[in-house]
Amino acid sequence: MARRTPRNPLLTVAVTLAVAAAGWAGLSGRSWYAAAHDDAAAYAHERDRALAAAEQAVQNMNTLDHRDVDRGLDRWEDSSTGDLHKQLVDGRGQFEKQIKEARTVTTAKVLSGAVTELDERAGRASVMVALRITVTAPKGEPAAKESRLLGELTRTPEGWKLSALGQAPVGNATAAG
């Protein structure tokens, strides 16, 4: 007759816990890998990058100081691409003249923004940005107004840039008719 050695209950518990931990680690790793390689996560990341670029570009386009016009206009050009960029470059001399004559300081603060459309493959996005624009004239108190702008973005080798920018329509659409 073979002699049975008594089992150590501590060893049994330790082996059971080790197997359970290994199983949990495997499931967690698989779940993490799936999330990290999910198309939805990549899309959300690209949307966030486009929104951040749009908010900064819209702020840049609405900030200009007559005491340092060149730097402000450089920011405008750096924030834009396509037809918008061409318009800014072609009109630079006129913009510079107008700002120096007006002697104003305009600053913008982004209140909120949203990507309304994103086509990753085409490298295009549409955004809406709400901001507060403050204009300080040489004599007088600063005047602030809130504005909503619609923008189009194009992905360039340097990142997302504004290719169009304009006022969002204001009014009550349900009142028409």
C-alpha cells in the first residue's frame, strides 16, 4: 500500500490564486490590446487633435495687437492653409495698414468648440467655435462680444489648419416660415 502524504492547504490556495491571477492578467491584456487598437479610439484621438488645432487657430485669427502687427499676421498665416491662407497673404499689406490706423488691440478667448464633421480619409473637418472677442481702442474701455464661428480644417503635413472661417448664422430657425 502506497503511503499518502497529506496535502498542504496553503499550497493549494497559493496555486489556485496564481492560476486565477494568470487568467485575469490574460483577459485584461486582451481587453487592453483590443481597446488600444480600436478604430473608434483612433477616430476620437484625431477628432480631439482637429478640435484643439481649430480652437487655437480661431483664437489666433481673432487676436491682433497694433503694436506687434507682424507677429499677429504671422500667426494668422501659420494657422491657415488653402484659399484662406492665400487671401491672408495677398491682403497682408492692407490688414497691416488698417490695424495700425485703428490702433486697436483685439484678444480672443475660446469659450467652447465642437467638431461637427470629420473625414479622416479626405483630411477635412468642420468645426464650430464660440469665443469672446475683446477690442480695446486707443481711447476708451475694452468692448467684449461673444461670437460663434464656423470653420473648415484641412490636414497638412504640419497638422490641422483652417482653410475657411466665417460667422455662424444667428437667429431662430423655427421662426422662419
